Amino acid sequence: MRVIVTGGAGFIGSALVRYLVLDKGYDVLTVDALTYAGCEASLREVEDKSNHRFLKADICDRAAMDAAIAEFRPDRIMHLAAESHVDRSITGAADFIQTNMVGTFTLLEAARSYWSGLDAGAKEAFRFLHVSTDEVYGSLGDEGLFSETTPYDPSSPYSASKAASDHLAKAWQRTYGLPVVVSNCSNNYGPYHFPEKLIPLTILNALAGRPLPVYGKGENVRDWLYVDDHARALDIIIDKGVPGETYNVGGRNERRNIDVVRRICAVLDELVPSDAPRETLIEYVTDRPGHDVRYAIDATKLETELGWRAAENFDTGIEKTVRWYLENDWWWQPLRDRYDGERLGLSTTKVPA
């Protein structure tokens, strides 16, 4: 099996690449532009493997995509390359429009050109997986879950750009017959997570004895999915999923943000005791604009039709995550030096990359 993974040096992408290379034994070409959240060090476990190659390239570059696909001749393309941080999209939406929308269009066209030239058997077997987010659905109230038929209602520039890319992917399947499958996932967490996101930021600030910023009252709810569970799900979806269909991936682990932060503090207090409980470092800060109240995924379709199950619950996953950060400062310290926990998402000026 020959697989191209775009965005493979990112958080979810690198977890997928490690799984495909080390567990599945597939031949993998990782394509990543190495923008601020792309980190080639996340691929250290596979960098010397004969079944892995890395290409630094931008998905918006059609010539580069055509060349990579023509040379590697993939059986599958798994498209994860995206600008992904809501706060950064508020202060600099242009990059999100370019990468998430124009980049997806460019890659779809490159894939369509390649697919159209395959022989009948290879054409039938080829798959393109477009990986997206539950944020395209907007915000839930206290009850209910997002399903694959939930109407799109994005709130941020990030989620709007991902919603647009989802529509492009589905349109290329309906119009051209390109065998595209779409997945929408809940919030991921785990090893190699860029330090500006809630969970790694909380872990690293707590270790340093620095304030733990929580937006608003911390009552926003997210459904947390351990990243290695997500990687397995993506492989199952592209292997067994039906072209034209969407599959939601969720961990069935709803938590308020404040409870996530408190749990991290409790785990750290147990593993690395300090003079005072780390929960005392919590600091409530002004909420971000358009902050969705609650996300929660109904993963029934994926579980019943394709047979996937999450292996981790939140408590087991968060302990694994904390332990990983305690043991791998070689990875996060250089990123922490670049991004030192400053607040994003309020300034009217673009945040430098």
C-alpha cells in the first residue's frame, strides 16, 4: 500500500504517519510545508525507515503536487494539511483561506488528474480521504450530538475555511467521480501536540509554575479524542469507507475546559509533586470571540458500519499525554522557545509565524 499523507509533520498527521509506517508497514510519502505548526522532529521515529519519505512542499503548489503524485504513484491520498488554530484564524484569516480552501482545491485537482489516468483496477481501488473537524457544525446546546447529517454552521474563520474545503471535496466526488471520503473529528490530544493548544499549554505552564489561562468561566465543552485512536480511525475510514460518505470520529469523552485543566493539574501533582496544588495557577481570562459552547460527536456510524472503537478514555489518555510531555522535552522545548504561551485571538494585528 502506497499512501501520501499531506500535513504529515503536524500533530494528527505525524501520528497517522507513525501508525501507517510502523504498525501497518505501508510505504508513506509525507508532504508538509513546515509552517509554524509543522515539525519534522515529530517524524523522528520513522525518519530512518525505508518505507518512509519526506517532501517539503506546499499543497497550494500545483506543479509540486503533480510531480509528487506522479513520482510516488499512491494508492491513497490522506489529506490533513491545514491551518488549524481558531485563535490564529481570528488574527490572520488569510492563511486559512489560502491553505484550507485553495490548497484543498489544488490537491483535489492534482489527484483527479492522476486518478483519471490510472488503469481500471487501480482507478477502482484509489481513495482520497479529506480530514476535517467537528467545528464545521457550529455549536451545540446542552443536549444532542453532531451527526453526519448535521447542517454546517461554522463560527470562526478556521471552521468556515474547513467547511468550504469539505464542500469542495464532496463536490469533486459528485461531479467528477473522484473516490473521496470525508471525516470530521472532535478535539484531539496526545503526544506531539503543538504547545499553544489547551492541553499542552496547560501541562507546560503548570510544570513551569506559570498561570493556566482558561477562557471565560471554563464551561465550554469539548469531546476529547486521543490522537492515536484517531489515526487508527482514519486508516479504517479510507480502507472501508464508502466514497461520497462522511464519517464522524469522536472519543465519547465530553469535558468542560475547566475540568480538563483541573485533571491535568491533578495528574501532574501526583507525578511531579509541587509545594502547592497546581490548580491554584488557574486564571480566568477574557473569552475569545465566537467561542462555540459545546461540541460532541456521535460516532455511531463509524463504530457500527466500519467497526472502529476508541481504545482510550479521557483519564487514561490524559495520563499518557502528561507522561509523554514529562519525558520528551527534547521535542517541545524548541517549540516552547518560539511560542511562549502568549495569548492569541484578541489582537487586530496578524500574529507572526
